[in-house]
Amino acid sequence: MGSKGGIVFDRQWPWPIFCSRRGIMVAGLSLLLILGACQTTTSDGSMALPAPSVRPAQLPAAQTVRYVIRPDLSELRFLVFRAGTLARLGHSHVVQANNIQGEIHLAQAIRQSSFSLVLPVADFRVDDESSRLEEGEEFAKLPDAEAIAGTTRNMLGEKVLDAARYPNIEIESLALDGPDWGPDIAVRIKLHGVEREMTVPTAIERNGEQLVVTALFSVNQSDFGITPLSGLGGAVQVANTLRVRMRLVARKA
């Protein structure tokens, strides 16, 4: 385990990636993604962010093979953890980004490859029972319907993702480095109106006409101008750091 560019990552995880237990990768593909909790109160005060330094998105190389993301087989999960001195009174949550759109341009030299993704925020789903069970003990107890509905409202509301103003999360590659099977990818993430550049370690499997890209990473809400929700004077909080699991399946166009 190590860190790169402020990102916490771990290349070693059991596969399938969604069947591992609680652990720590990014700061973001890190999508990104940043969610509410059961509480309805928030911390006041604006958050001053440094001016981001983000490179232009990578353009597809002249000779590449185009792959299109399959939304029916692809998924990105955000594990949102409870925190605070009375964390036991809150819930940790699993949020799924569904209907992922995008494409991968694969070059013979992996460093010349590129990709772009769009995650529609309105398609995020909170606390699917089967997904929670796959994520281990921390998520074993399913919140009731009211708690799930409240979490969804908070997540999509102005204080967190602000879905009305920012309906999509956008991720684009900037540069790739490393072996064909596991490159480190510098990405630009646009989330909540803020752009950040991050490096994401990935694993790539080629299977005939299909590519499978997996990644495990962590991202901080505060890096995107979001103050984690809290209640009871801060005794019950949403942890600033979210864990992200990604599995993209792309088909040759």
C-alpha cells in the first residue's frame, strides 16, 4: 500500500472487486462522489479551495481501437462511512453509480490510450441490499426505508452533490504510465463544479472483444468543496474520506 498525489491506494484486493471487506484507492477516478448521510443537519461555513492545477484532457491517439462502456455490466460504488464520537447511532452507506456512459481508446502503446466517463448523478442508488451484504460487516445491517430516503435526499441536495446544478460527474484521462495490465492513470475529475487531477492505479483485463478495468481508491469530499454532513453537534458525522470501487466493462465498437 502506498500513496501518490494525495491519493491512498492499494493494488492488492480479492476479485471480484465488490466482494472484499472494508479496507481503504484514490482520490478520486475518485470520482468521485460524495454523499450524504442519515442526518439532515450540516456544518456551516464556506470551504476555501486552492485554485486547481489541471492539465488538458488527453486526446485519442491517431491509431486506436475504440471501446464503448457497457452500462449494464459496469458499476462504480462509493462506500460512505459513519464517524464521530456517537458514530454507532448513524449508518454507513453503499452508493452505486449506475448507467455509466463513456468510451476507451486503446492504443498499441498503453501510454497513448485514453478514456472518458460520465456518471449521471440522478442514477445513483443508495443501499441496495445485495451490495451492502457484499461489502462486509460494516454494512451488514440494512437501514430502514426512511433512513435510505433521507440519505438519498441529502446526497442529491445542495449541500452535497447538488444534482440540480451539477447533474453529471465527468472523468477524463490525462496520461497513462506503467504496464499494459496495470497502468497508473492520471485523471481529471469534475465533481460539484470543481476539477481535480488525481492518479489512479488500475488493472486491465483483455478478453477478446471486451475490456474489463478495475480500480480501488479513496477520495476526500473536502477536495471538491463539500463539507461532510453531521448532526448532534458533530457527534454523528459522515467521514470525509470515501472509498470507491470501480469495475468498467467495455465492448469493442
